[in-house]
Amino acid sequence: MSGRPPRQEDGESAAQRYKEELSRRIKEQKVVVDELSNLKKNRKVYKQQPNSNIFFLADRTEMLSQCKNTLDELKKAHQELENSEKAKIKK
């Protein structure tokens, strides 16, 4: 690693990659929310434990609520990113 500061393009490309990742996660979360919303009441839902291949039975309405909250957080982060980009352009 060199001692020089990162070039402007490096920062812009990293921001672009972050924005694309955020958009991908938003799309993914929308699908999850839609799938959970359309499940029949008697269907079982399982939640995967982080960093493992173990699944546990979870409450459908609780999982739907968590997924909606995650989607809202992702949308908020995306909106903040858009607003910061607009502010940079105005300067």
C-alpha cells in the first residue's frame, strides 16, 4: 500500500459500488417482503442463524415486520446517499 492519498476516481468508484450494492439489497428485501406477505396463514417460516446452516422456526408476522423494517432502513440509507450526491453536484 502506498503512502499517497486515494485518487478521486477511487472514491467515486467505491461510492458507486456501494450504491449498486444498496440497490441490490433493496430489490432482494422487496422480494422477501412480498413473499412473506403472500404466504398462507398456516405456512411455516424458518430463519437462518447468522454464519451457520442452521434454521429455526420463526413467527411469520414477526419475520414480516423485521423484513419491512430492514427494507425501510435500506431505503433511508439509499435516499441519504442520493441526497448527498445531489448536494455535491450543487456545489
